[in-house]
Amino acid sequence: MPFCDNTAYFGQETVNIRLSAANNHGATTDSNERATMVKSQNGLSQNGLAIDLRNVTKTYRRRVHALRGVAMRVHPGEVFGLLGPNGAGKSTLVKIMMTVIRPSRAEGTVLGHAVGHKPTLGRVGYLPENHRFPGYLTGRQVLECYAALAKVDRPTRKRRSLELLEMVGMREWANAKLATYSKGMQQRIGLAQALMNDPDLIVLDEPTDGLDPMGRRETRQTLQQLRDQGKTVFLNSHLLGEVERVCDRVAILAAGNVVRQGTLAELTAGTEHYEIEIHNDGSPGLGNLIREALPCPLEISATPIIETPSAQVGPAPPPPIELGKLPTGETVELEGTGIRIGTGDPALMQPIIDALRQRDLTIRSIGVVRQSLEDYFIQAVAGATATGATATGPAALPIAKGGRP
């Protein structure tokens, strides 16, 4: 939602938001060109970061610690995802960046200026989690209202409102009142209004909430278009699948602190492994042929579940898991006709594939598998919760003078 001197309604909260116009920048699809373009035109911090937060702390009354020294870096021209379980402090962090609530302590920069710098807030588009617009306005009126508050000239706001309505798939509903909109339709209008001031940084809090699968796909495409235009998108979402599809980098917030941060490849590095599935033709000696093809002895590590009596209906017991190690140290697992090799190196797989084929075994599938973001997220959050992770940092710098804490 663009920042303005008018009053807007954010769910249960009423806050003042300030809005001013921003410059439009040329589009490019190359990430390095995007970063160079954004850095040179948007006055980023000296280290070239769109968002550089350190030691962000928020303690509510009765010593409730919502944030415990959060540190986070967002590069220009990327889609950055903030993940975390309920109550982790995601929305609190977003509201601190948008100056909706006062931090107990904070240092760092947003678009090269201290947190709370008013002119910089005019270059930010913001979609709150529980936004609410007056129901008597039409979708087009909402967009033009925010464009007018942004001091966008009349011809431009007329043109831009139609362009954004088309972008979010609401052109046919432009003249219908918001009171007649579904939740998903209101969410689309919310995304469009966050772009009315043509911001350099777009902060979206649960942007796909209430959208159907088609709407989520269109939102992903919109975010990719914004990234290609050199804009920075900060996405707060609990939908891990959506984040995994669209985000360049992510941070995981748990227990009030960032416990992991990086690209998906960086976060899941070391989890790559090959999985091979052998066609089961019912041959009685199939298991022995597979074992012969593997260049290491195997030992059973998990015995099968006791068979269910034939008279009792129940699931078939899983096959035992057999473990071994390649001469180079990589783990080998055999479970039924499935083989898992703890490496992502294709060169190590060639002798194994050759040995399987020499024994006339049919390979149904083979591929590299990486730990999913969901599995990694659960693992990271569980570890942080168990250890009660906290962070420390240098003395905080004051919030920008004139900023609204």
C-alpha cells in the first residue's frame, strides 16, 4: 500500500500512511543489470543492499519478545521471501519497516536510508496482511485515489489504473463496488494499489491469501515481471510452495530471530542425492541382482514391520532399508527396488548405472533429488525452537529523525 497522509484501514489497525510518486525504470531480465540499474538510480546503501537490517528488536508489555535482534539483507532487483511459523514475528518485522509500529531497537537502512526516513517511504509500495478499503468505492476509484495521493497527474493515473487492473485480472470489475468483491478479488485490488506509486521496493504481506490456484499463478507472474523491471519485492508468506517457485532468496524467522538466510540452493546444499527406481518384474532374484550391482556391502538398518495376518486387512509392510557406503564415502540406501546414493555427482553414478544394465535390470527412473523447502523449513524451525535461538549485535543506531517509529 503506498504511503500517504490520508487514513487507510489495515484490518483491525488504523494507521497513517504516506504516499509520494516514484520514478519508473527501464526493464531488463539480466540479474546483474537489474542490480546495477537499481543501485545507480535508487540511492541504495553503500554496500548496495535494498534492505539492510541489523539488531531489530521488539518487546511488548509483560516482556513478550516478538523480535530478538533480527538481521536481514535483501539485494536490489530480487524477490525475497520471509518465512516463519505463526507467531514468529514476520508481520511485526514488516510493520517496523513500514513504521506502522515502533521498534524497541533497530538499526540499518531501507533503500539506502535509515529505517523510518519519510522520503524513502514514498518509494515503497505496501500490501498489508488484512487490508480493507471502503466498500462504497469501485476498484478503479481505489487505485485512482491512491494515485492522486501520490501526486500522479490525472492522465497518468487514469492510464496506470487501467494497466494495473488488467495486470491483476480485474479489468471487467473495474466499475464494481468493493462491497461486491470476493476476498480473492479484494486481494488483487490490494496488490494493484501497492503498485500505483510505481515503487522501487514492494512489500507484500501474504499477497496470495484468499486467491485460487489461477490467481496465485498470475500473482507469481506479476512478481516475476516486477523483478525483471529491476524492482525489489519483499514477500511475507506462509505458503512455502509459492515462495519456492518465485523467490530468489529467503530468510526463515523463528523464535523472534532469523535462523537461516540465503538462496534455496545455498540453504539445501549438501542434501542432493540420486534416486534410482528399478522396474519390478516379479523375478524372485531381483533383490540379489540389485545388491550385486552396488559396489559395496549392505546391512539392514531397519527391520520390516511384522506382517499383518492374512485375515486382517491392513497396509503391506514396508521393505527393510539396507545401508552401505561407496568406496569414496557416499551413503547408499536400498529400499525394495529403490536406490538412493548420497551424491549429486553424475560421474560417480555411471559405474552403478552400467552395473545395473549389465544385469539386464530395467531402470524406471533416475534423477537428482534435493531437500524441499518445506522439509528444510520444518528442520530449521524445530532446531531453533529447541535451542531457543537468539542473536546479539552492536549498539543500535537511532531511528531516522523525522521518521515515524
